[in-house]
Amino acid sequence: MNFNTFLSKMQFMDPNGDTLVISKPEEIDSINLNNQTFFYEKGYYEIIAQSDSVTLVVLNKVEIDEIVLGALGVQTRTANIVNFDSYLTPAGWTKFDGKNDISVQKEIVYSLTRKNGLTVSASIPVAVISSDDKIAFCTRLGAKGAINRKRFSHWGMLPHWKDTAAYGEWLKGARAFGAALWEVVGSRQNPRIVFEHPGEDTVPTSIFVCDTGGMVVICAGTSGYNAVADLRYLWMRQKRFQGSHFANDDQARALNDLVAAGKVDPCLSETFTFEQIPHVHQLMHENRHPPGNMACLVNSPRPGLRDVPR
């Protein structure tokens, strides 16, 4: 038995070369192939790692961009298994014309499966930074990659849609930024969720690159408070612009407990004394602060305490 990534099917090959496929995979608990374990839930998921409460799984998919022809323009023998007459791209469905080459790209989707059987897609985090010296910090925290926003010059408030020349230049920059996201992710996959912080300079691009049905979460406005967006991309593609102020008192306390228990990394770069607070604000004002979060001690005699000193 083999797993056919191209067709996303478990296949049995007999000595004559005939292929048999499992007809009701949803009735099978799991399948073991050498050192790989699979289970079926609208596709074959491979189990990567397990803990007491959650399992990390991966779904391998194949994207087809064009049709392939064999020697002398004859279709290859894979056409005897499945015939494709069209294919899906970000631009929509396209009919095969029988003349182009094929481009097959493997897409890997990670998910988390809980004990109740619910499977949720795991994220592929991509960081947007202002200098390349922050790349290592972001990838160490788990980012797939990082994009230096200073490679692009279209930032700022969205030009008026009647100014076709200025809007065209902005659109060119926004699309280039979206292409950079695809390059990091490894496929033409737009972000389902965007965490916004700068506000005025970046909201137009965030809403543009956000996936259909996705959400942009805004929690600050460090570059300004006037967020302008092209509403056509918001309503036609059913995107959401959501405000957030992090947490209420109970939620903040719960998060502190998770940090104290070592289950959440607060991305702490440096800890300062109470008297150094003006210095810390100056570092932020001059954009010279270290990557991650800075903390200042308030009523705490020293760093590293996990409880109130007695």
C-alpha cells in the first residue's frame, strides 16, 4: 500500500500493476505505513507529534497550474488514472488547452487535532519587520519567515480611487508585498488573519492581502489613527476589520498565570527598573529598542519572581 500525494489517496498496487483504492476511508481509525501514521478526515492526515491533549498533523496537497504533455505532444500515462479538463488558480477556473507545460506544487497544511476529534488548521506565522537583524529573533519564536517592510515604498494612506495614477502605484506595491508573503509561505496562500499594529500606514495593505473571508485585527495605531481601505475588497471578498484591546482583567490575569507557568513565551527582550522607564520610552521613540517586549519592574525587588515576595 502507498499514499499517492498527487491524488491524495491510499492505493494498493497488485503484481499486475492494477490499482485499488480504499472506498470508505472514514471508517478506518488509522493506517500505518512504515514509520508514518495516517487517519482520514476529508483527506489523509499524517500524524507528526502527539501530546496528552492535542495531536499535530499534516495534510499534503498538490496544486496544478498547467497541463503536462509527454513526448511528441502525447499525454502521459497518468491520464489513464484521472483526466483533468480544468484547473483552479487564484484567478479562477481555467480550461486546459493541451499545449502548455504542467506546474505541480506541493502544499503542506499543518493542523491540530484535539481529543474530541475536532481538527483545526494550525497557522503559518509570517513576521513583518523594519530591519533584517530581527529575522533570527522572529524565526526562533516560530515564524516561517520575515519580510522587511522597508523593501516597499507604497506605505501610507490609500490614494483616492479617482487618482488612477497614484492608486495604480499603490496597487503595484501592495501586490508586490502580497507576492513576498507567498514566497515565504511557499504557495499562493493569503493570510487568513492579520494582526495590525501600525494602523494608518499599513491598514490599506493588510486588508488588501488578507484572504477571502479572513480578518484583520487592529490593536493600535502607532503610525496614525486614520485607517482608509478600499471597501471593494472588504465587501466583495467578505473580509472583516476587527478591533481588539487585548483582554479584560480576568483574561490578563489568566495570561500572567500561563507566563508564570512557562506555557507562554512573553518574548521578553530586556527588563528595566522602575527608574529606567523614561529611558525605555526614549528607546521606543527612537526605534532603538531590542526585538520583543521590554518590561519594567513595579513594586518588584528583582526580576524572575513568579509570586509576591514574602
